[in-house]
Amino acid sequence: MSDNTTAPLLVAARGGTPSRTPVWFMRQAGRSLPEYREVRAGTAMLDACMDPELVCEITLQPVRRHDVDGAILFSDIVVPLKAAGVDLDIVPGTGPVVAKPVRTRDDVDRIPVLEAHQVQPVADAVELLNAKLGDVPLIGFAGAPFTLASYLVEGGPSRHHERTKALMHADPELWHALLARIADITAEFLRVQVEAGVKAVQLFDSWAGALSERDYRAFVLPHSKRVLESVTTVPRIHFGVGTSELLPAMREAGADVVGVDWRTPLDVAVRRLQEAAPHLPKPVVQGNLDPAVLFAGEDVVRREVDRIVEEGRAAAGHIFNLGHGVLPDTDPDAITKAVEWVHRAR
């Protein structure tokens, strides 16, 4: 098993100069790959996430096919909640659905504590992967407290997060108790992954962009900070969608690498991060090709890749990625060609 110390992704994450611009894609493990659909046929998503051999195979598939510089562990943000004992399921075409939404203090108190043995299959998958990945670093991940809280309070995906925001403002004490409980679960899930051998972690706050900066700082940042501060030995990437106004606060939460969606140019994001914290080292960023551009043809992809690589030079380090996840109908060949072009860019 390699220690990966010179892997381009880890060099860039530390603000160094890698041998090539590193690239990986969110949701690369699965989604668009026919070999993924074949191997997962007949297996429910959450069952697949707890099958070490299957997790290993699905995580490796995009590395084999696309020559990406990082392998993202195949999992789901609700895995630790399910493993701890929360009654939920991932419904095809809908997403996570919670049997009994959290609305009261009793509901919060009933959320179980996650024990390491409950996610042992995830640790086993990490160990299998590290034996096979060679110099390619494995990235672990977890859902951030706000995004997980939204699913628990709403009972499933929500466009406006109205119940979540109402609880947050109407009963701050209950809200903070809920996020503290989730932060404990998330920190334990990441601890298990790091101890098993992941070389970096990404904390996904998918729905944080629904918040103002003021509300993010008051109601979310302390809990994300506690999660990120629990990880001390590997680079920490923090990502959210629609979070242009939150980027400095998300870095303040403890990110070594700030993920940027496609709405904000990387050089603009770097400038905002520097202006917000001039006393800190120049930031490291990740991103940020619009996933839809992969449908636009090779010439467009090349043009956009070149632009993003150039904008990324404003940062201390740049990890190329999408501005969100691979869309399910994406042509896998378009992903492979995008990776090739990132690696050629200078």
C-alpha cells in the first residue's frame, strides 16, 4: 500500500505544486457507468454501501476507466444515520426518506449514537481499496450536519427547506441539540474512515446554499467546525452547492480545500477567500466545471477546462472537479476525455 505523499491530489491539497493538475469528479463512483449499473443490479443502494466487496469494485471502476487522480469512496451521506438505527431508506427517483421526521426534543433524543462496529463494513471496504489503489488516494466522505438535519426534519428532499428553517429560527435550542447529535455521528463516521486509511475527506453540505451567511454562521458553522476539527491527519475538503456567499465561512469551519460550484469562477472565489482572511495562507480550491458542459461536445469541454485551469492558478493549489456531481446520463467517454484534457493543461 502506497503512502501517496507525492500523489498530485494530496500535493495540491497541501498547497504544493503537483506533477499535473489533479482531477476527480463527485459522483464518479457509479451514476453514469454501465459497469456500475451491471454490478449493482438488484441491490438496494444502502445495502450496496455496506457490502465491502461491492463498495471496492464500484469505487475502482472510474479509476480504471477515467484515470482520475482520486477515488471517492462509494457511499451515501445517510449511511451513518441508517447504520446507527435511524429508520430511513433511499427511494429510487426520490432520495432519502425518513419514516418519522424529527420535530420535537424527544425525536432528537431518540437519534442513536453511532458505534464504530455499525460501520465496520465501510472500514473493511477502505482497507480493500487501499490494497488495490496503489498511488491513487482514497477520499472518504460524510454529509455535513445541516444537510443531514434537513433530511431528518423535512422527512426527505425539500426544495425550500421550510420546516428546517422554521425549526432553526423558532427553537434554536432544539436546533443546536439536533445538529450536535448529528455532528457526533458524522465525526465518528469520518474517524472510522480515517483510521481505516482514507487519505483525504470531503464534507458535503449539499443544501447549505439555502442559507444566508448570517444564518449559516449562527446555526451551522459551529457544528461543521466541530466535525472538521475532529479530522487532524488528512486534508479536509468542504463543499456545498450555491454557496458563493458562504465560501469564507465554510473555510473558517476548518476546510483545507474549499469546493466551489460552477456559479463562481475560481479566481473570484480565491479573491473572496483571501479578502475575508488575509492573515491565512493563500487558499486551495476544488472545482468547478458545470456538469452539464459534459453534454456539449469535446471542443466546449476543452475550452472550459482550459479556462478553469487558468482561473485555478490564482489559488495555492487547485484540484479540478465538477461544480457538483456527474449527471446520470453523462457519456462516460466525455468524462474520460475531460480527464485527459485536464492532465494536458499547463
